[in-house]
Amino acid sequence: MSLLQEKLAQYKHSETDPFSLPNNSIWEIYEDRQSNVWVGTYSGALRYVNVNEDGAFKTYHPQNSGLNYLPVSTFAERQDYLWVGTEGGGINRVNKVTGEFSSFTGRNSGTSNNIKSLVTDANHNLWVSTFRGGIDLYDAGQRKIANYKHSKDNPNSLLVNDIRKTILEGDTGMWVAYQYPVPKISYFSFRNKSFTHFSLDSTRNYAYLFGILRQGEKNIVGY
């Protein structure tokens, strides 16, 4: 805790409180540009949080909203919209002003409905990382989809098509972590449209990465 005497608060599911968390299995937490917090749960629902309100938690699930699938695994943002990735139902888009949901599934909307990570770049393109489907690029300007997959004949392609997590490197590229029993990550150059692979230090013969995050301006940490 800081020296400003900030208080630590804990939020948990309560069967008697409809404004509590839907359950305690948290999969992803995301803060949007309006400082609202969105919580994706593994076995529950999508939860919207405004900590400045009484009854701060509002739940979205397929029975009470346009959310088409659970669990919710990842988020990305573009202006008034929030992109919501699900593990089996593709992508949902939420209008943050109206609360209206739209869903994007099937062959015409991507190569896989099992979404693991979402990021939007400086050109407002949406990068969709999937399990077994590689990475899809939704080009906002040309309104088309490109797909990046592993190719055994191309050392500058993805290592495998099972993606765990992606994070941006400014406006130059993107780091990729895999759902793969080898401690390796890749860097994708937006300019060259190619992947460069890096091995991470490990004390074991294999290591799954659960994700990657930025530590300061120069370091990438796998965990």
C-alpha cells in the first residue's frame, strides 16, 4: 500500500446481494477510458463495475442481455465500443452508451470462436488471438480480415496457432505468448508483417506461459 493511506477493499460473490460479483472465478479485468471496470469471469458472466455508485456491479449474461456466450476471456476498446472475447462464442461488441450487444461468429467473422486475447492498434484495427486459429486482423480501413497462422515452411510465421496473450509494442508491433509447453514468445512487426521468436529463461525443461505483461518501458515479463 502507498503512504497516502489508501484503503484495500475486497469484492466477492454473495448469494443474497444481486449487485455483488456473479462468482469468484475471475478471468479478466479491464478498465475503459471512462474509468469503468469490466470483469470477465470463467464460470459466470460479464460484470460492469462503477465503484463510485451504490450497487456498483451490474451483470450481463446470455439470459438478460445480448451477450451470446460464456466464459468471457478478454477485452479491447474503440471509442464508444467495447470488444468482448469469449471462449466459444466469438466476439461481442458492446455499445457503452446504449448497452446494445452485437456478436460476430462463424467463418465470415474469423477463423476461430475461441478468443484468447484482443488488442486495438493506433490505426483502430482489431487483432484477435485465438486458440487453434492463429491471429486474425480486422482491418478497419479496408474492412477485411487477414489471418496469420503457423507455416512449417516459414520460420517467420507463428510458432503454433494456439495463442495465449498479446500486448502492443507502441505503434510498431505486438508481442505474442503461446498456449504451448515451451517458454518462447514472438514479436510481430506491423511494418514487415513477420514474426521474430525469442526464448525465455527457465529452470525447467518446459514451462507454460499464462501471459505476458510490460514492466516499465523496456522489459517484457512472462508469467
